[in-house]
Amino acid sequence: MALSGKLIGYVEICKTGDVFHDVFRHNPHKLVAATPEKVHDCELHEGERGVVGSVIQWNYTHEGKKKFSKQIIEAVNEENHTIVFKVIGGDLVDELYKGFTITFHVEPKGDAQVAIWTFEFEKPDTSVPYPTSLMDYLCTLVKDVDAHNTGH
């Protein structure tokens, strides 16, 4: 029996949501520059960078292992700085989960802003762990980018 799950991570940020939206959507090379020990490359496989329907592959190191995640951009919303990635290849869906979607967006929180990661996933059975380690990784990645000069 498949088990659906949802995990949400929040990170207070100093930079504006449009900076993060731009980096994750159009300029992933800035992410590589900010965190070279974590993210190594973001290759465009199909379509145009940042456009719905485009297929990209992130190459990264997580838990001491080099990994990749092939994703299709499912949705984009400029207003609330949202981008939705459906994972279609890589260890997450080839080895662990039956389905995995990652959403990133930014919301105001008082005088500050908060970056929000949302994972929606389907586990094939109860032996597959919740992706808390990956959530910690992506929240730390946001903190690293927030602290790095990305040219904005």
C-alpha cells in the first residue's frame, strides 16, 4: 500500500523572494557559485530555462554522496515567487519514492520574508523514511544563498 506524505520547511531570509525565484528558476549557476560543495551543476535537458514544461537536472552532493535529480518545471507564479518541480529521475524516484514534488515559494512574515519548501511524496511502503534529511539540506542551502552575494 502506497503512503502519501507532505513535509514543509521554513527559513527566514534577508533577501527578497524575487532574488530566490530568479536563482532557482533562471540562474542556477548562481546557486552553484554560492554553494559549490553542495550543488555542482544544473543542466537544461529540454525546453527553455525557467519555463513550465522544461526538464532540468540538478547535480549535487547530499549525505556525502554525489546525486542527481531530474525534474520538470510544473508551475511558476511570479507574484508569490513559486516554482514547482516534479521529480522524474534520480535517486528520489528511482530508488525511494513512487512520486515526489518539490515546491519553493516565499511569503512575507512581519517585516521579514520566509522561504518555504514543500515536499509532496508517495512512499511505496512504511520502510521508506520521510525525506527530513533532504529538507534540512534544502533549508541550509537557502541559508547559504541568503548569506552569499548573488549579485543582487
